[in-house]
Amino acid sequence: MSNTILTVFKKEIKDLFRDKKTIIVSLLIPLLLFPIIFGVIGKSMSSSKDTVQNNLKIALVDNGDSALGNFIKTQKDIKIKGSKDIKGDIKDGKVYVAIEIPKNFDEKVSGESTSDIKLTYDNSSQDSETAYAIINSMIDAYSKQIVNTRLEKRNINASILNPIKVDNVTIVKEDQGVAKMMLSIMLPLMLVIYSVTGPLSSAIDLGVGEKERGTLEPLLTTRSGRLSLLWGKFFAITVVGLMTTVATIIGIFISMKQNSAVFGSSKAMSGIGISSEALVIIGILIVFLTMAFGSLELSISIYARSFKEASTYTSPLMIIAFIPAYATYMLDAKDIPFMYFNIPVANVVCVIKELIAGIYNYTHIGITAGWIAVYVVACIFFARYMFSKESVIFRT
């Protein structure tokens, strides 16, 4: 029987890879998609930020020719624009921020009282938000100068305003913190998504595709039993699904190695390490998750009458898988409630998050592995049931 399964497996793998679409969909697209997407996003973010920083278009309404107004005018890359309709010009992007300084500003500052100024910006615009942060930091710097001058007049050391000095110590290097957080958010989600979608096209092709091509009946007349056909197809689907997942992982890591504004510098990424033990555990979990979804998708494909019908049936399956995956999207790896490790798909995401964070909770790993084993066995038995039913095999 094992030789028969191997023969069927080889035959199905050859058939799948004769079709160029399998290579394009399973390997090239996952491998190239993420570097292209994140490369474009990163360049767009960097370009947008540089554009604002190098061309700070602001409207300055200084009714008293104040020292603050003159201070802002002398700052690098400031472009003063005239405006008769401040809110309209900010909304249209003609200026990023408007600063309104009252006529008696210098008088109040000299009298050591508080003077109000007005900043208007578009909080729905990324460029305007960036410009606001830059202008606000300039105003803070000027305000500190005024405070220091007032203290000097009284012969008071400015350090009196800072009785506590905070020395920040991070567990992860500061430039690697954001990158590691992004990895813990994206990698589990992408692995689960491609565990669902990776084997899908192959499952449909080896199930209902055989029906539509009229090649399933001749296969059933060979010496290969239905169980051998099932296992051969199942292993072929699993291999293609895993290849898609591996290509996706490589694509994500290529994206993260780029000097992208999304993940940070490549130097920051190089310091992020996942232990070999963690990689082995993640690999095993993803293999079994792919097997579960592959067998379930093959069952649906065998039941369907046509490619269109199979696509319709598998669409809810993907949504059902995505819901628990997205439910854990923003969970902190160090504070995941126990119940999540008993929810299908969500438990895999949570364990991967923990492993990326360097947390090895073998209770959580064991519970998740146990549940996945149950999923795989249940899905394989369901696929076997479908293959044993004449009414399903010849349902056209």
C-alpha cells in the first residue's frame, strides 16, 4: 500500500507542477508579493515624511511681530505661506499647519504671564500630523528658552525643574523593539493565512478538477484503492501548501531585511533572532495546520460538482479561519488568556507569538499540539468518508 501511495503522490506532484499556474501562485507570488508591497509602502512613508520635513508649509498669523514668530521663521526648511482661509487651505493641503500668535504675546511673556497661541492642523492628514509634531517641538524648545531666561534672572539653576532623571533600560535594543513587535504581529497571521490558502488551489485541482477533466474515474479503475488515492493526493496537497508557506516566510524576511520605514533599518532586523527550537516548534505546528486545512479542502473539493461550486464552499472556510486569527492580532505575547489556547487557529497564532517573544510555555504548546492533532485526524476521517461515498465521488 505504501508503494501505491508513493506512486499516486509522485503522479499528483508532477501533474501539479506541470501547470505553470501552480508555480506562480504557490511560489513566485508569495515570494515576491511582500517585498514589493512593503518596499512600496516603506518608500511612500519615507518620501512623505521627507517631503514634509524639507518643505514645512505653514501659515503664520503674527499680529505683533513677536519673538516667537521670528524664531519660527529662522528655522530650517520653514516655508511661510499667506492664507486668507486657514481651514480651507489646510484641508486642501496648501499649508500643513497654521500658527496664530496674539498681538500682546511678547508683552505677556515679558511680564512672566502665560500667553496663548493657536495651532490649526488636519488630524486626518498624515502630512499635517507630521508637520504639527515638528512645529510643536519648535514651540516647546522656544518655551524652554523662556523658562531658562526667567530662572537665570533669579540666579536659579534650570536643573531645579528636573528633580528626577529617568534612565531608560530596554530589554530589547531600542532600534530592534519595533521590528520584533511587527514580526510578532505579522508572522503568525501570515503563516495561518497561508496554511489555509496555500493548499487550496491544489486541493480544488486534485478534487473537483479531476472530475471536470474526466480523469477521476480512470484513476478509480486502477489497482490503487480509494484510500491510497486519498493519501497520495493528501500528501501532494500538503507539500504544495507548505511550499507556499515557506515562500511566504522568505518573502516576509526579505521585506524585513530591506531598509523599510515599515520595519525599521536592516541593521535592527539583523539583531532579531528566533531560536532553532522555536523554529522547529513553529514548523511542526504549521505542517499539521496545513494538513488539517488541506484534507478539509480536499473533502469539499471532492463533494463539489464544479470548480465554481468548490470556490463557493471554501470561501466561508477561509473566513472562519481568519476570524480567530485576527482576534489575536494585537494580543501581547506575555499576557494571553488561557482560553485562547483552546480556540482553533487562534491557539496556533498565540503559541507562535510566545515563541517569537522567547516564551516557552510547554503547557500552551502541548495543549495547542493536542488540539491540532485532533483537527488533523478529524479532517482526514472526513476526507476518507467523502472518498468512500459513491454519491459524492460521482456527484456531477
